[in-house]
Amino acid sequence: MRMAAFLPAIAVAVSLIFVPVWGVATGRASSAKQLRFGKDGRFKILQVADMHFADGRSTPCEDVLPSQRRGCSDLNTTAFVFRMIDAEKPDLVVFTGDNIFGFDATDAAKSMDNAFSPAITSSIPWAAVLGNHDQESTLSREGVMKHIVGLKHTLSQFNPPGEIDGFGNYNLEVRGAEGSSLANKSVLNLYFLDSGDYSTVPSITGYDWIKPSQQLWFQRTSKKLQRAYVSKPMAQKAPAPGLVFFHIPLPEFASFDSSNFTGVKQEAISSPSVNSGFFATMVEAGDVKAVFTGHDHINDFCGELTGIQLCYGGGFGYHAYGKAGWARRARLITVSLGKTKRTEWGGVKSVKTWKRLDDKHFTAIDSMVLWSKTYGGNRRKKHINRA
Ligand SMILES: *[C@@H]1O[C@H](CO)[C@@H](O)[C@H](O)[C@H]1NC(C)=O
Ligand SMILES: *[C@@H]1O[C@H](CO)[C@@H](O)[C@H](O)[C@H]1NC(C)=O
Ligand SMILES: *[C@@H]1O[C@H](CO)[C@@H](O)[C@H](O)[C@H]1NC(C)=O
């Protein structure tokens, strides 16, 4: 009822105000580093889920073996981020929320400065979204997101309160390889949403959900990007693939069991208790190939539903709950371009993923293809209604 009257107003606000305001609000519209595929036709993303950073050296590790407890702190989380960055040299690091664990962080700003410091000191572009714990220290969700966008090398964006629910709803474009004919087109689209914290509707308990206002923003952004990709010059036939990042898993993450996912499920899917329809919105949009969330630290699987891969990052942080003896982990996503007839780099050919464990051998596991143009393309069949 309330939304019906509210939606037309948002539609106008999104198109007229939001895009320009974001550029001004972040103050880095022109200095922003443009993401682009490398000369090797690859773009690699490191997903860091649930660091749960607090106060650093004085913050102990949770759920490690008794033999690992001594000398284990938030600094092990920092060391793991550095280990991942040094070994994998990602083009972008995405922090999918619960970056800090507010209850135990004495000073939210300081905790965030430390939590994100490996990406900052490595000068790697990074993006963050909020989880349900980031606001539990000395800053509100708005304050946390404002602090994040002021940090070095981040491509995170703040959207002012009011028109769109949440504080970190934004998208990033990844251009084709330099020198190729798609050099000025976004060949890969990354969407970031604020999945909120807890329900504020008295009759509904549990976690928050992705609101209609955010879905409308996503729809309009996706449509705009798709239109640009299929328009001249270098008009493309199918939309550029999209990858979506947020914190709290959708109810659809419960659609799988070990017969049809890769990875493990060791705890319940902690999605909101209502389904706000974002999965259907993404299927309808047609460009999204995979969704990456965190939140459930000891689930780390990917499963495909209706052409979209739903993936967990797997718990990363040592101050986050976990499972003693089950290594902390991170997800990597490599997107590869295909070659055109002229042997020049073209659009995206495949999206692959795997995980690395913070164990002695830095073990890589569960390598899989999430999407590929030849295998997948747009596999939605045309439905002919004969009735
Ligand atoms: C935490 O870091 C310390 C110092 O580098 C190291 O000795 C210890 O093995 C690490 N603990 C775990 C569980 O990785
Ligand atoms: C991309 O844009 C740059 C700068 O405007 C231009 O020099 C270049 O020719 C463009 N490349 C293509 C393939 O359109
Ligand atoms: C996965 O397999 C189970 C049966 O083992 C089935 O109930 C479920 O619908 C399957 N999910 C998908 C997304 O195919």
C-alpha cells in the first residue's frame, strides 16, 4: 500500500538525481580508477566475507582449535587478506559485509581503517557493502558507509538516505581490454546492494531484506547498461554478464542440497523470513549470472537456480564464528574474455570461481565454471503459450 504511492516518485528521483549526486557526494567521480580487463583478457575478484574485525591484536580468535588459540587475533585476519592479495593479485577486492564486528570494536572508524588496510596499502581497488554487524560500534550504518567511501583506493559509493533504502547501493563497470574494440564499453557489470540488518516491521522477525526501492534501482541500472552494450558502436548481441554482491543470502539459497551444489552447507540458510522478490527481479533482468553473499560463515557453496549461481564466500575472519579445524577461506572469481575473429579481445567468455583456504598449503578447492558463453549464453527458452 505504502509502496504503490512511493514508487513513481522513486523512479523520477533515481533517474534525475541519483546518478549525478553520487558522483558529487563521493567527490571522486573524475578521479575514480576505471576498472578494465587486463592485456591477458582476465579480471580477477577476491571476495572477503565476514572479517568481523574488532580491535586488532587484543581481539581473540573464535572457533579455532585449542592449539591455535594462543597468539591468534584479528591480526591473523589481516595476515590472511595480505596472503590472498600477494598470491592472487586480484584486480578488485570485494568485502561483502560484517567487515567489522561492531559489538567488540571500540572505535568503528579505527576498526575499519585496520580491517581494510591490506587493500589500501596494496593500492588495489576495493569495494565494500554493509552486513548486519557493521553499525554496532560507534557509527550508524550511514556513518559507516560514509567512512568507507572516504578511504583510499575504494570504489565504494554512498547513496544518501531517503530515495533508496540502505547506504551502499551502487554499480561498477569493467571495460573491455585496452586497445580492443570494446575498450570503451562495460563488458562486465558489478552490482552492490545493502541487504540491511534486521526487520523493522514489528510483525516480522529476523533479518532485513532487499527493498522494492533497491530493486527498482537495480532494474533501471541493468536496463541502462544493457541498452548501452547493444547500441552502436560495437553493438553486442547479448547483455554483458552481471555479478551481484551483498551480505545476507536470499531465501533461494535454500534451494539446494549436496546433490546440486559445490561446497558445503554446515548451518541453516539465515535469509530474511520474507521473500521480497529480488531473485525474480534478477532473473527477469536477464544479465545476472552469479550472486555472492556472506553471513553464514560455515556455508561456502555455489548452486545454480534458473540460470543464476548463488554463492557463499565462506567465513574469512578469525574473530567471526566458524568451525574449529575447518580453515578460514576466501572466494576468487576470474572472468575471462573471448577472442573475436580478428584475434582481438572481445566480450566475456566465462566466469570461474574457486576458494583458497588459510591453511599451511594455501589449498585451492572447489574450482568450477559459474557461467560460460558457449555453455550458457542466455539459456532461458522462449515459452510458447498454446492455450
Ligand atoms: C596467527 O598468527 C600468528 C602470528 O603470525 C601465528 O603464529 C599463528 O599460527 C596464527 N594462527 C592461525 C590460527 O592461523
Ligand atoms: C575509446 O575512447 C578513447 C578516448 O575517447 C578513444 O581515443 C578511442 O579511440 C576509443 N576506442 C574505441 C575502440 O572506441
Ligand atoms: C536439488 O536437488 C534436490 C533433490 O536432491 C531437489 O529437491 C532440488 O529441487 C534441487 N535444486 C535445484 C535448484 O535444482
